[in-house]
Amino acid sequence: MRATRADVDLAAATISPLLRRTPTLRTVIETVDGPRNVVFKLEYLQLGGCFKVRGSLWATLHARAQGALTDAGVLVASGGNAAIGAAWAARIAGVPCTVVIPETAPEVKVQTLRTLGAQVHLVGLRYQDAADAAGELAATTGALALHAYDLPDIVAGAGTIGLEMTEDFPGPLTTVVCVGGGGLLAGLAATLRPGDRLVGAEPLGASCLHQARAAGAPVPVELESVAADSLGATRVGDICWETAAQRPDVDSVLVTDAQLFDARRMLWDSHRILVEHGTAAAVAAVTTGAVHPEPDSTLCIVLCGANTGFDL
């Protein structure tokens, strides 16, 4: 399975009029190497506070066009954000939404789902527990199963972020994004131009992409990170692996939980932007000096989610 530029273009033609075109912010942040010019892609301003609605909406509307969407609506297993994206997609499409999320999901996300009208099932302690239960529900209800990150339409929808960025910045981009199962990374990889570079950032304790690259193939990983509520995949997605993980213009870096805590605090103190711990991994990759752009490249950090509490 792969996601191509043509897939992303097709998704954009349908969903762009229905969603927000999130803005970018040119700014300066402090790093271990001193002040650095960066661009923030403010994707946390998207419907649902996260990029996930892009893929969910495209998958839902594409299924409807193909006659594959029933009155049972959509169903998804998620640590929270993919569920919120699916709930928003279902609301726009006018169909029911059922979500299965781990019992450990942040309360702020659970309440958001219920406010959106989703039927919420709390199952297990990890994403895989929820995914197993969702598979059983989909088989009995006939609902359209939306994978959190490993479905071609989900990946193509996420890739529409890359189209917006290339429209805004005609020159080479070095784009840094956090990685869970890799759907966003794979979608952005499909939009890379010659001279562009893409960096996936992960916490040390939730690093399925980094460990797959080291092993030469996707491997199961143990989760031990504060960011596991949003970057909680225990194995990198097949589409990410086949589309992006082995490309020379796609890199992988790691940060510690302490470093992402510091980056999250810096983002609030300096810009009054509050993001999830997972999203802060992308910021930490820059503040720690793990990512250095080429001299002629614009450094862009995708701030992809902000469904979090106010604790810092």
C-alpha cells in the first residue's frame, strides 16, 4: 500500500472546501545552537484541534462516492485524536460515529468526543486493545472502519497539509513532524519536491519508526512516554514504511520526555501556544539541535495537535 501525490490531490479537491486552511507563522525560537528562524504550521487550529479530520473526512466521503458508506456510519479505534477527527468527519457527512478508545485516553479528549455526539467505548489500556475491539464492532455493525493511520485515504487526507505548505513556500522546505503510526509522515512524504526534506520526531519511549529503520523492517515496540496517549502506535504503519520510512529525503530523530517537556513549556512561554506532548516532540527535535536545515531551506514545524489540558 502506498499514498501518491495523485491520491493527495484527489483528496484535496474534495475536502479543502469543507475544512480550514490552517495558517503558518514565521517566528524565532531559542535552540541549543542559539535563535533559529522557523515556520510553524498551525494545524492544531484545524477542526477538532488536530490534523486527523483531514484523513477521516476524505475516507468517509470517498467511501460514500463508492457506495461503501452505510447508515451505520463510521467507526474508529484511537488514542483520542483520530477519534475526534472521525467524529468531525461524521458530523460533516451527516452519519453516526462510533469510537473505541483506551481507558487511559485523556479526559479532555473523551469529553470532546461525547460533545460531538460520538458513541464512545472505553476498552483496554493501549491503542491495540481498542483496535481489536473496534474490529469486532465493525464486523457486527457494518460501519465503515477508519484506521487511525494505516489506510490509504487517511494518509492522502493528511498529505493535504503538505500541499498547503508547498503553496505557501515555493523554495525548499525542511519539515519536522511528530510520528505515531506514521500516517502524517507518509502523507507529507507524498508531497515532497526535489530539495525538500522531511524529519519524523519521536520520543525515545514511543519510537516505532526509529526502531523500524534500525531493524530494517517494522517491529513491535514497548511504550514508555508521556506522549504515548497520542503517539501510541506499537508498530509503524505499513503505508508509512512502504511510502516514506526508507527514502533518503526522510529522516528520523529521537527526543527524551524531558526535552519535549521543555519544548512544550518554551512554546507556551514564548508564543502562548499550548500543544500536546506528542506534538512537542517535533518542537524538541529543533530546540535540541537534532534537526539542522540546509542553508537555503525553510525550517517548518507542523504543530499538529492541541487536545490537551492546561497543565505544563
